[in-house]
Amino acid sequence: DVKVTQSSRYLVKRTGEKVFLECVQDMDHENMFWYRQDPGLGLRLIYFSYDVKMKEKGDIPEGYSVSREKKERFSLILESASTNQTSMYLCASSPAGGRTEAFFGQGTRLTVV
Amino acid sequence: AQKVTQAQTEISVVEKEDVTLDCVYETRDTTYYLFWYKQPPSGELVFLIRRNSFDEQNEISGRYSWNFQKSTSSFNFTITASQVVDSAVYFCALGNYQLIWGAGTKLIIKP
């Protein structure tokens, strides 16, 4: 059974903290994505990676960075968490960008207080 | 510019009714892909269907059917004889290099 696993289902962090969201996939996919989901706004792409150590900014990269040191793992980093980053974060992987089915993790609901 | 519009924010029907979720897209690409995903209350997005721009055949899978019309840039999704388990947020997406997502339609099926 193919899987994308996000390290936490729920997180509560304080303003100014550095936050790491981890995502692991077991499908040997080249492409991995981090999305943010807010009510009424759909999914907005934060960053994506098409290969190890390669990354590209998505639509809303400000305040975030990413790391992909190994093919199976894609980390999202909030350098200094702020309350406006309270949201649902979704990780996904796919073999070929937007041309094929993406597989999603269960999501991390992050609350910044 | 590429865009996906799901004009219906929320739809509420009684169980066993048929319901259609609308999706309209904009793209200048000649080759592109269209997707529908379901997000149940548990939160994990589940892939439902993928169509490419050269294949306008409608598709039926059990109670689900999809109507792709390039002439109107639409890719609508119909659930026949809806069930409570169909309650979810449904997303339409347009893909090529990247996926462009609609805002989603929340479907509520009342018993």
C-alpha cells in the first residue's frame, strides 16, 4: 500500500519558534510538494521539489523554507512561526508533477499561538 | 493564466438524490490533465479520476460519472443516488507542470 506519511497530525507552536514539518514517501517518487489549505482558498503550493536537493518556490513561499536531502523525505520549515501560518499543511508526492496522480499525507494541522 | 473555478462553495442534498459538482478551467496549454480529488472529514485527499485533454470520453465508475467538455472548458462530476459516505470536500485540479486547484465544493449528504 503506497504511503505518504506526515510526522504529526496536530501541532501547537508558539510565535517565533522554528517549526519542522516532516514528510516521507515510500513510492520512490521524484516530485514532492508542500501545500497549505485554508477554508475557501483551496490548496496553495508553498514549495515543491523535483529531485534530491532541488526545490522551487510555489505560490506562497514567504516565511517558509524546505529541505530534501533524501529522495523519500521532504521537510517544510517555518523559520519563525507566526499566527498567520496557522493552517492545515498537506504533503504530496507524484511521479510526474502535475501530469499524474498525486498521493497525499494525512495532513498536519498547525496552530501558532 | 491557468485557473480552476468551482463556483459551488457548498451543496446540501438528501440521501439518494443525484448531485453534480461543477468545475470550469482556463488554460492555454493544448496538453493538460484534469483531476478530481475527495477530502473526507479525516483530511486525507483521495484521488478519484484523471483525464487528459485529448480524451473527451465520459467516464462512469459505479455511482460516479464525469463529463469532460473541452468546448465549455468544463469537467463536471456527478454522484448518482448519493450516500452519507459521499459527504466530503471535492476538489477539481488542472495539471501539467504543476497542479492548479479549485477552491473545493463541500458536499453534505443528509440522511
